[in-house]
Amino acid sequence: MKTRIIAALFLVFVTSFVQAQTFRWSNQGNYLSADPHAQNTIITTAMNGHVYDRLVLRGKKLEFVPGLAVSWKQTSPTVWVFNLRKGVRWHDGSDFTADDVVFSIKRAQGGTSGYRIFANAAGAARKIDDYTVEFTTPDPNPVMLDALGQLFVMSKAWAEKHKVLQAQDFVRKEETHAARNAMGTGPFILVSHEPDVKTVLRKNFQSHVEAVNCHHNYVSLERHFGADVYVTRKGAVSAKAGELGIIPGSMGARSFI
């Protein structure tokens, strides 16, 4: 059954005009769950990626770049140490710390998680201090950074408060607070999510991540045919002058508005 979603993003878009606008986008796919560990599908991951962040990201040349982790090192074949970004706040204003990372890895390793394959590959996470996490894998893992780059980090305190310590069991059609609500550190705040109907996001003006280039394709401003245009390696949905458009991406690349 064909379904669609409409995302209304309230943001300040700084190009040739500077004012708050509402951007609406529809897709034949469906945003299945706001739970960041429930469903690993393209549309769901893309939507959750505007609300939640990861420890590491991919750069323009597909190299690994800092996300919620500012640096990392491998201290032995099976041990990695990550230094976390300080000053990051959850959407409710509380501080992001190592406790959230350790919790998120364990949650993503649970039996109802759609991200178990990545979380299990990351091994056991241990807090060293508020902004340092150590990972120990059972065997050397040459794709450790790639595994962590797939995992969204969730607030431990928020999950405890709303009794969502485990990922939503989507297969059994479980309804949880996290399935329709979210609190991340990303560039957008989830206002509401009505499955099969509408999802509304609002710009997070306190985010450490820019709204443009926030999840999928990378975009650069270039001059072609006497005009300044945004260029990407993906196809764009056309929009008239003065309107917002979107360049859709897929998993592992970024999109922009």
C-alpha cells in the first residue's frame, strides 16, 4: 500500500532571501518510527538523522569526520577511545555526556533494535569520564568507524523518563513514546509525528550542526551560466524562484534544503 509523508520544516533559509518559511515534502515511502533504533530503512533513517546525531560522520570525500565525537584513537587492536564534543545540548537544554553514548550502544544492541548488526560490531562501551568513552570489541574490527557512523545517540535521561529503555518492537506493532516523539541533539526538533499522515520538524537554533548539509547530500555554491547555483551529486526536486526545494539523498550521504 502506497503511503506518503509530509515533512514541514520551520527554518531560516539563508540564500537570496532571509525569512522563516515552511518547507513541505512528500514521498511514497513512509517514516516508520521516530525511535532512532527501531527501523533501519532509508526514509526513516533520513528523517531521524535530522533530529539525532552520530559519533562520526562522512565528509565530502567520504572520509570520516567528527560528529558527536571530536577525535578518536585505537589504543590496541580491540580497544578504541573516543573524545566527545563538549557543550552539546539535548533539545530540552540538558548536557550530552558519555552516559548517553554508553546507553545508546547498549540499547541499539537489544533484541528489538534494527541496528543490532552495527551496534554489536562496536563492542562494549565504557565511560571513562563525562566526555570520554572506551569501546572494546571481541576481535579487531577494521570497519569500527563505519559501524559507529550508523548509530544514533539517544538521551539516557529522556529514555528513562518515558520508559523507552529498549527500542520499539516494530515487528509486533508496539506503541511507545519514542515511536512518535523524539529528543535529539540534531539541527531539527520533532514537533509531531502522525504515521502515514504528517511529520512536523522545527529548526533547532541551538544546534552545533548546520541545517544545510544536515544529513544526506553535500552541496556547494558554484557559478554557472552567469548565476550562483547550488550543485550536488544527487538530483534535485525543482522549485520556483523564492521557493524551497530539496535534494534527496540516501543512507550514508547528505541531503539539503
